[in-house]
Amino acid sequence: MKKRLFTILTIVLGTMFMVSCGGNDNPVTPVDTTTNEQILTVMKNNYLWTPNNVALNQETTAFFRSLLSANDVYTDGGNKYNYSRISSTSEPAVTVYDPGFEYAINNYISGVTYYVVLYVKPNTPAKDFMARGLYITKVNGTAVTAANASTLLASAYSKGEKITLSIRTPMITEERSVSFSPVANYVEAPMHTSSILTVGSKKVGYIAYNNFSAGANYAYDNSLAAKLTEFKDKGVTDLVFDVRYNSGGSLSGVQALGSALVKGRDINKAFIQQVYRPDLPTPVRPLNFQNKTADGKGVAIPTLGDQLGKIYIITGQTTAGASEALINAIKAYRANDVVLVGEKTKGRNIATARTTEKETGAKWNLTLAYLYMADVNKNYNYTAGFAPNTPIQEVKVAAEKKILLGELGTADEVILSQILATIGGAKSTLSVETRSTGFERELKTSLSNRIGANETMVDLQ
């Protein structure tokens, strides 16, 4: 069986094209009906919807876009985007710089605007200076404002040059200045942190999983299975799986995780149903539970689910794609045990696949809407996103001087602390407040730039 990875698209800056704008289109090239015929064949054999019937004698990018279904679109941040796209194979490689942390914009009710550090990435220069929950008030000496916040920081680190930031805590207004360099082409491992916390007689396992990349030779899937095995061996009774910053990746990690969390695992049953276009030879293909990672050829997956009571999943505004497929699929098996805590997810139920030169020749790469990610009952009706059972916003408009977010995986972390209190029999003490629209916009921008987190090249079947 070929290695099958599926891309879960969120907005990837610089590669996505807006439906309403052609400013990023490839330059017009001469009509190439042979290439267009190859593209049409690929679309007929793989596209999630029947391609439109159009004339072949068009420039290739225009031809491709004329084939797209009206369903091949989603809205994010008020803009419309296509799931499917085309790009030239001759486009030069681009160096992407990472500041070493993820951040959000918040426009507080006091009238100020800050960047809020969401988490700091390991093995980066930022690790020595930054911490979750810090405010960034200036970038290279320029104050952060509502008007410039969407571009100020991103423009500074995208050049690859050293950046100087003014930072402070929410409680102390005194600022200090730090300087460090961004990292070129940083690859972030999915598992940011993990821990085991004790609440009375219960042991709570926590994992922050920030993308569903499988890794080379399924290295990341294997690490996840090993961590879940550790949790089983140490007697974990409840699990907190944190995907608030997880915008997608591949389904192999979701398949491994689901195999560990279900009760009474049966490898003859589907965890996820992959639903293709109805008129294709195989319109539905199951992803069954597995005893091992890597299509059954990797490391053992524990039966952790047999000893778990509740499964808490922390969600956020950027939770999308593979993360939502996990929620959808596990709820079909453990509806009474799964508790969503955090914020409403994006509602991305479509996986995409990417062609190779074999399918379209040497000039073009295609990314196609390929399948719906459904549960065992073939349900994929979650385009409105998943609403949390317990709504909690980690960054609040009114919280400028009140709360430090706390490090992920600790009992002081703003959302995990409430889950631990619930497990211990208490009620959540955090109220829901209205967050600024700027926060939602910047979460999308910051987190969607991670290399490998939002897109995976796949083989079309």
C-alpha cells in the first residue's frame, strides 16, 4: 500500500490565490492543448467534483480555473479562496523565515494593541528571550498599533534579519528590549510538549500537538504512539489533547491517534471514511484502526482508550482539517466521553492531493480538492466547525493587566487549569468575553505560515 498523506488546507500565504483577485496569477503563457488535456484527465480521475466542460484552447492557468466547481471555495477572514490551485514547476524555491514563536494580535478595550506570544518554538534563538503570554509592544523601535499590527512583525522577520522587540508582561508595564535572528526554513515537530498531572486519584495526560505531519518514515507518528504508550504504562485515566494551534497535516497521525483512543479496538473497522466523487470506481475508502503506525509496519499503538474516562480536546480559532477529522471521527465512537474546550473550529472537511510531473508533465503542479474526511458513518457535515462544550478564550479583550497565559502543559495554563478543576469536581471560573476581530485575523496569519503544517504532497490513486 502506498504511503497516503492528505493535505488539510488552511490559508498558506504566498501560495493560495483569492477567487476575487487575479493579482498573483502566473504570467500568461502560450496555449498548450496537450498539457490542458493532461490536466483535464487528472481532474476527471481525481477531482472531488465533476470538472466543468470548457474549451481546451485556453492558456493553461485560465483553463485550470475554468474547470473548477462552484463548490471549490471557502471563506476565511471575509475573503474567498479555492481549495484547488495550479502553480508552475519553474517557480524558484523561496526561503521562509520563522521568528521562533507564534503570536496573535489583540486590540484591547483600553485602546492599545499588542502582539501576544502564544508559544515559543524549541531550538530557536527566540527560546532564550521569549515566553508564552508576553506582550510585544514595539518591533525594531516602531510601536504596535491597530493600523500596522497585521504586517509590522511579519515584515520584519520575513527579511531574515535580526529583529529587536520591546516586551513586557501583562501585569508589569515596564518593558525590556531583546534582539535575535529568525530561523530559515524551520521545521516544527508536531508534539510541542507533554506532561502527566495528578488530580486527586486521577492521572491526566496532556499533549500539545501543533500539526499532523507524519515526518520522514513516520517519525512523528511513531513519537506520538510512544508517548501514548508511556501514558498507558503510567496509568493515565483522562487525556487532554491540545489542538488549538493545529491547522491540519496528514491523516496518518489522526489514524494512529484514533487507534489508541477508541475502546475495544477492531482493526477491521473504519475510523475515518474517505469519501470521493460518487462516480469514481472507488467512491469510499476506509482508514481502519491499526495496531501499528506506518500503515501497520511501524511501532505498536497502545490500547490507551480502554483505560480512559474522558478525552478533553482543546480547540481554537485555527483548529482545522485533520484536527477536525479527529474530532468528527472519535465522537462517532465515544460521543459521551469527548469534551471540547476552547473556541469554535474552522470547519474544513476537505482534504487535497497534489500531483507530480507524471500526471501533468514537467510544467505544472496541481493541488486538487480530493476527498471529504468523514466518520465511520460517512458523516462529514462539519463545515460550520465544532462548537466547544466549554467555551474559553485564552486571550481576552479585557485581560490586558489581569492574566498570564501560563506555559502549555502546566497546571497554571489558562485553559488546562480549568480542565483540571473540572476533573477535580469544580466548575470553570473563566467567563466568555468578546475578543477583538484583530486577534482572529492574526491567528490565521501567524499559524498558517509553519513549514509542513498545512500542506503535504500526496500520490493520487
